[in-house]
Amino acid sequence: MNEEKIPFETLEFAGITFKVINRHAAHDIIGNLTNFNNEKIYNVFEDTWRFPDYEENPIFLLAEDDVEMDSFEMDFSTEEHPDIFILGFIFKGNLSVKKLISSFDTDNSPALIVFGETTSVNITLFGSVHYLGGGVKCDALLGEYNHGELFVKGDVTAWLIYSDDMLMHFERFTDVQAIISINRPDVLICSNVTDEDGTVITIENYFPSTHKLSDIVDDSFIEISDYGTETLGNNYYEDAFKEGLSILNYDKTEKYMYTNFRDEFIKMVEVLSELEYVKQIGRISKNIAGTTYSFIPFDYEGKKYSQISEEIGNGFNIRMRALWCHDNEEIMLILEYLYEDGNPKYQWMNNETAPGIEMFCVKGAAIKAFEVLTAEPSEDDDDDEDETEYAEYDSSFSLEDFSAQFGRYALPEDLVKLYEFEQEYGAETYSECFGLTITDDKTGIKTWSEEEEFYNSFIEFAGANGSGSSYAYWLIDNDLNNCPIVVFGDEGGIHVVAENTRKLIHLLTLDTEISVDFDSAYFYKDEEYYSENDNIEAFQQWVKKEFNLDPIETNEETDEIVKQAKDKYKKRLNDFLIKFDIEIGEDDE
């Protein structure tokens, strides 16, 4: 691309005078920054939502010396210069902020790149790929939503590292008290291990949560989700972060330091040993969404042991075990990363008094496993005596229940086949963020128009991406095989995606979620950040067998399928939307 001109030499932001540079100059500074696999992090010319080239006056702001601020809330422009678009802030030296460092928005934000040390009370990042190259010191470091990613090199000193669906990569934890990922592990840490030849190699692993939020955060900032998970409430930003106050409760020392773990663990063993199920079967295990919680008494080399463990599957293959030896009254804690066959790849092992964040995650796992194993079973739980465990929970639904939302319309045969495949392998395991759904109240569609003619012209049947968009049939024919599929964007936009069910299934073989905005809908796989779904290979083979369609390998192939659908149905859909005073995007005009 042609080199962009800069609108002016300097610009003041948050009380600091920055040098204004274009993306070519930024490339010279950050283009060779790498992750922990020695892969380049930034391509400022990529023309994606991270570094778009469609905005007027795109710039980077550069600070060449150490910077001190009171508060740093990133934005794409300033009140004085609303016509600029800040792609990123680059600090060549140290960045010290008294109260808060914050991204702009979970969907999109300027990138934060710091070569020196980053210091603040609170740091919350999202919406772009951020890089802290000289370590970080803070009370709380938060990452939120999958539109963001963070790389931290150097020493990390933090009381709390918290991720809610955002990948966070760290070179080392110098002094970290608690790591909490909501749902799956999203925090990664480098470790030095020795291979079979004695060579020391650095590997990057997902790190499990060490605590619950209530172990270290003040209760006033905690909410409980519909699934019973502790999350940060919406009040933490205004009430604490913007004021430079901590969300942590330092009086909870006993919880976040696990000071009473020994007595608590022995008590947990005693309670689990007295469960009627354990007395009958000899052990107990529950599998919830790919994570297995177990209590197993056993004998080894003439000694009696009781083990409480948590094993995280779904490709993470992490096992945490706490063992009580009844004979010598010792407690052993073990963190293991496993091969696919379940054998240990490498492990950390020590007693319950040993320092280190690795032992904290095992203690937290033991407590969580105890809570799961002693919880009252739901009506859906069913004992399996051969496997000596409770049956795995799942959210599957019958074909009859799925069909009910289609009313008088018969399900296309291709959709029935897809339903059967998903029942075997699980939603969101074969194509990123896709899963069939039951949506029979049309609540979402009614937000566009409450006119009956409008909302009865669509049948939602699947989740389209991780932010809440959905797929629906547009009912222009009594036979759903002749009805195109549209996507309802969670933040705006209704777009034609596929001519029929089979075309949608073909799109899913790219294994990437659809991006939807007001103006367009498209599939974009970034190979640099792509993470393969567990069952994508089985899905692609199934699509080849059932429909003789080869897997899609490029973004351009998906563009062509979407274009074919738009060429056939876009004008007709636009005319229909305009009829109900629904605004259409520029790409659809």
C-alpha cells in the first residue's frame, strides 16, 4: 500500500505529547516483535478489524521516553481531533500510570505496545493485540473477550490475573497471587523443561485457575452468572478502577493464601469417604463439559492414599491431583500436563507447604472437585456402575424438540443430518462457535420489528458466533430447501449468507465464526491465531462423505459462496427489510 501521510507532527493525549507516525513507521518499530513461539505478533498492513485501512487519517502515537500519567483510557480519537483514527499507542520506554490503564472497547481498541516496564494499580485490556515487553507491576490485570490478546515479556508482579474469554501469554510469573479464567483456561505461561536428551527447552502451557474470585476480590464487585460462575460485576470499573482503587480484599488472607488447606483437605477426604456412593462403588467421578472431578482411594506400596483431582480435557489435557497418605499423614500436590493417551508429559510435584503458583492451582482444583462431588445430583444425573462415575452432563435436545420451532415446515434432510452429527460430537466442537439451537419465542427477531409479518418470516435455528449472532431461514418458500439462510448480527445487520442448508454446512468447514457488522457479514480465518476445533477433521470427512464437498481452505472460497447467495437474494431481502423501516448497510445498497 502507499505510504500514508500524517496529519500533524505531534498530538496530545491524556496530558502527554506523542509523536504522530504512520503505519510504515510503526512497522519499523513493532513489526519484528514476536510471541513465545518466535512468531511475529504484528502486521500493521493486514487490513482487518485490528489495523483497518478504510479509516481516514490512521495513525500511531509514539512516546520515545519514559511516560508517567494519572490515568490512561485509550480511544481512537480526541475531542480536539475527532477525525483521526489511532491504531495503537507505542511506548519505547517505561509506562507508569497512577490509577488505570484501559482499552477502548471489547470489540475494537487501539493496540497498546510498551517496550519498557508497565506499572499501574489496575490494567484492563481487550479489543486488540497488546504487548508489554518489559514486564508489568499492578494489583489487577484483566483481559476480556476474544477480540483481544495479550503478550507479556519479563517479570510479572500482580495480585490478580483475570481472563474472561481472552488469551493472555506470560513469559514468567515473578510474584503472582491468583490466576482466574472464567470457564476454560485462557492464561498461558512459559516453562523450562528438560527433554529426553537433557536439552532445556521452553514450552508454553495453559495455566489453570488458582482461585475463585470470592477468594481474593471484595464481595461488592462479584456477581453470580446464570451458570453459577463467579464473575466481575459491571461496577468495578467506575467504582474502583477509574478511582485508582483496588478491587481486592486483603483481609481474605486465609482464602487466597490457603492457610488452612491442610485441615480442610483432610476434612474433605473424610466427607467423601463417607458418601454412600463411595462406600458402594469404591470411588466417585463426575464429568462436566469435558472436565472430570474424581475422588479415588487406593493403596500403593503398602500405604493407603486418598486422591482428589480435577482433569481438564477438551484438548487442554491438564490434571491436578492432591493426595493424602493416611499412614504418614503427608499431602502431595501434583500438576501434570498429559499426552493424548493420558500419560504425563511433564509435571510439578511438592507438598502442601511449598510456595509457588503451581501448587495454588492444585489446591484450588481439590476444593472445586470436592464441591462438585458433594453437590446434590440433578434429575439428569445417572449412575454408571461399570465406569463408577456419574454420567456426563450435556445440553442435548431431541430431534422432536428441535423440530417444534419449525412449525408446519419440514426440516431439510441436510439439517437433520447436521443435527445427528452434532448430537454425536457436540455443539461448537466442529466449527468455531457454531451450534444448533432451540429458539421458539422469536424474542431476538422481534427487536428488529414487532410486526407479525416480519418476525414470522424467519426461523432461527443456530448460533452463528461467540458474540450472539444467529442463523435463520428466510421463509420465501414452503420448502426450506428453497429458502436462503440469513444471519442476524448481534450488533446490527441482517445479511444473506447461504443459498441453502448445504451451502451453510460447506461454509462451516473453514472452522471459523462469521463476522457480522451493520454493513457486511463474512468469514475470515487468521492463520496466525487460528486454533483448530477438536472435531473439525471428523466434520470435514463427514461433509465429504455425505455431500461430496471438499473442505474450504481459504477465506476467498467462503467469499464466493456468500457472494452467490447475495447475488441471488440480496436485493429481494433489502426490499423486504425496507418495507419494515429497517435500515440496510452500505454494502447492501
